[in-house]
Amino acid sequence: MSTLRIATAQFPVCAGIARNLKYMVDLMEQGKREKAGLVHFSEACLGGYAGGDFQGWDGHDWELLQEAEDQLRELAGKLGIGIVYGTNRRVADDDVRNSLIYVSSQGERGAEYDKRFCTGGDLRSYRSGREFATFEINGFTCGLLICYDVRFPELYREYKKLGVKVMCHSFYNARAKGKSIHTTIMRPTLQARAATNHMYVSGNNSSGYYQSWPSVFIVPDGTIVQSCRQHRTGLILNDIDSDDVFYDASGAYRERAMAGILHSE
């Protein structure tokens, strides 16, 4: 039997790296007190979201961002807790990626995932990724996705083929003018992705006002079992167990469908 406690965290991400870092440190320490094994943060949560929190890379403090990432690694090792966080990853002067980074409980930087499907607005500041990224923690294979990737069920299917049991999907549907289509569609879409692929989904979102939807945790039958308070900093804690059993409507034919046999006889 394998178990893992996941802390799905949210806070109002901004352009201020030092401010973002302080929120993250506080939430990591809270996660440790609550015996979490992994703290999952939102898209671009450390460096801020280009095109939203700030425009372009002129004057961006890459040195400060690196120092903040070093501090996160050191704290993860000190606390003995894993983290997944969003950041801006500079590959070259003209190539910046919207990335998720996994750091182990030993403080070692592991999986890196670059957002594969960037919106038209994203592409003014970021280049898209080409690779999937997985990591292992407490016997669970975990995958990484970012925001707009949710619109492409093919990504979830490919992760399913890679044996992913837990998806860390980070969003930035925040600082909106009010309710939008994101408020209506994002949580049900995540529920469908979880149920169709029979996997846990930690779906978090920056809580900057107006937060289109609060962070959620979804179990493999598609049920949202817990949700953060909208517009509020905080985290939700959920335990997963390899012995847990959930309803799986498509289980009998999923392997056939993934192999291209699109009927049940």
C-alpha cells in the first residue's frame, strides 16, 4: 500500500518575485505542519505571468528569480517536502518557457514541464514545449500540465499511456473582470479528464481577484472532493491511497480505445 498527502495551494500571484516567494514559503511550512508530502502551486506562481502581471521581458530580474528558486529548493530539502511550482524558464535570450518544476523532498530539482499549448496571448512572451514530464513520489507516477493544456484531452491520454496516476494541473484564471466561461467550464472539464482517464487531479489556480474558479482536488471517478475558498490564500489537503477503489465507467474498454479500437465488440 502506498499513500500520499497532497496540498493543493493557491495565493494571489503577482509580478513581485519576493512577494510570491513569501506566500510560497508560508504555504510550504503550513503543508509541512499538516504532514503533506507534496505541495502543488499554480501557473507562473514564482515569477509572475508575462502578459498578465507584467508585459515582456525587458528589465525582468532573472538573477532574483534564480535566487528565489534556489531558496525554494533549500527549503524543500530542509522541510522534507516535495513541491511543484510554476515559473518562467529562460532557455535562451529569445526563448522563455512557461514551466512547471518538481523539486523532491531532498531539495533536488527533478521534472521540468514546458506548457505545450500556449494561447495566442502567451505566444507574445513564451515559446511552447514539446515534451511530457513525469516524476515518482511515494510509489505514484505524477504528470504535469499547465492551464490551456486542459482543452486538449489528447495530452491526458498520452499521460495515461505513461502510467500517470496523479495529475498536477496548474492554472492562472485570475485577475479577471468577473465571471467568465472559465467559471463555467474549467472545473467540469477537469472532472471529465479525471474520470475519463481514471486519475487523481490536483487543479489549482491563482487566487488574485477576480479568481474565475477556486482550486480543487478531484478523485478518479470525477468527483470534486474538496475546494479552496474563492479569492482566498490557502490550501486543501487530500490523502490518496493505492488501495482506494473508484467507479470507472470506461475501464472495460479504455485500453482498446487507446489502441485505436473504437468499439466494444
